[in-house]
Amino acid sequence: MAQKKHQPADTKESILSAAESPFMERSYAATSLRMITAKAKVNLAAVNYRFGSDDALIREVFERRPGPLNSARIAHLDGLESGARGRPLTIEQIMEAIVTPAL
């Protein structure tokens, strides 16, 4: 059976996904690009092409998850503020906006 070729967006996502667990398990300093590319089933040139440098790959891995989570937190907070109709939010409501999206 022929192996499916990665599309450009798929390749970038594959590399990011392949880098996450070794970074968490070993640290980024102990994770080689060869480990990441083997797991992502791409060549070394794909990392440089998609990210420009090792540092840019590391930065994007660490920025990947907080962005959507923080957007959800802000949206939740906006909803609470809208419902408060100008009254200040309680600390419990603010904590709800921080914690609930992560759950």
C-alpha cells in the first residue's frame, strides 16, 4: 500500500506533534531534530523549510497550545463581563474564566 504524502499544512502539524512529547519527556535540549523528523516521517530539510530554524520550531511548539487556550479564556471572561452589566466581576468569576476553558 502506498504511503500518503504529507501536504504542507500536514507536514508542519506532523513536525509540531512529533516534537511535543519528546520535549515534555526529555526536554528540548535532549531532543534531537533527527528524533523529531523520524517520528514525523519527514526529512531534516522539512524542519528548516517550515520553521526556518531549530529555535523557531521550539518557540512554535511552546506557543502552540497556550494561544487557543488563552483565546477561550478571554472569550469566557468577555461573556461574564457582558452578563455583569458594568458591575465588577468577583474573584470566583475571574477564576472561572481562567480554569473552565482548560477543563
